[in-house]
Amino acid sequence: MDLFCEKYNEKVNGENGCCTHPKEYCKFRTACVVHFMDGENGSIDSEELAIEEDGMPTLQFEKGNGLLPAIVQDFKTKEVLMLAYINDLAWQKTLETGKAHYWSRSRNKLWLKGETSGHLQLIKKILVDCDDDTVVFQVEQLGGAACHTGYRSCFFRQVSEAGFATIGEAVFDPGEVYKK
């Protein structure tokens, strides 16, 4: 069975099933069966990947009552930037656009990361755990900060004997960025 690359409008031999452009950013990459079969470094058996009829990878949202954790890392450094939650809608929008979408539990709505601040997260790679109920989004963090408080990472505090010690430096002033 041949696979099809949407970006380059080309057929790929299903037997080999590898992306011929693995180092390039592709908005289709996270939804691309070719990419998922081969990834960046090696191949997996295509039968191991849960795929819906429309070709999209599926997650086990029912395990988390509709929400699953998404750990967000910098693609290059692997620094953990934040933890958020996704529902099926956020998952589908992320796959469709190549930009990280989440479900805001406090606002009870879909959230495109960076829609207000401009600090978008471009998906470079998505990892899925063995139970299909947690993802790691490896991203290019635009604007230098993932945290709404202005820090590069939401994990800018460390536990010490005195309590929490700030170990990061603010990248932006949230009062300026989130003016209404």
C-alpha cells in the first residue's frame, strides 16, 4: 500500500514508509502517517499505532475523563516548558495546524497557546506514551517564554528550605503583554 505526503504531493512506498524530508518543518507532520511510521530516527510497526479511519492517530481521552496531560518541551534543549491538558478538539486542532492547542480548565475553552501574547508553540515532534493517554509536545517556542507569568518555563521555581526559590529570569512583563 502506498502512503501519500500532503506537503510534497508525492507517493511514498508503504513497505519502507519513511518521510523523505524528516528535518524540515511540515504542518502536516504530526498528522502524517509517513512521519509517524518512521519518525526522525527509526521505524515502528504501523500496526502498533492507533489510527482512526481518517488516518489520524488516536488517544485514549476516556481514561482522563476527556482530558489528557500534555508535557511541553523545547525541541532543541528538551527543557520542560509547561504542562497543559488537551481534549480531542485541542488534539485535532494541534494536528491540523502544527501549532499547540490546549483545553483551558479554568476558562473551559479551547486555547491556542500564544493567541494573546504572540508566544506561539510550533510543533516539531509529538511523543505518545505506551498507554495512549499522555503526550509530549516538542516545540519551537516563539517569543522566548512559555509561561504566562513571563518566564521561559512554567517551572521557574525550586523547592528550598526557605520555600520556593526563583531560579529563572522573566523574559517579558505580563502586565504589558496582557493589557486589555
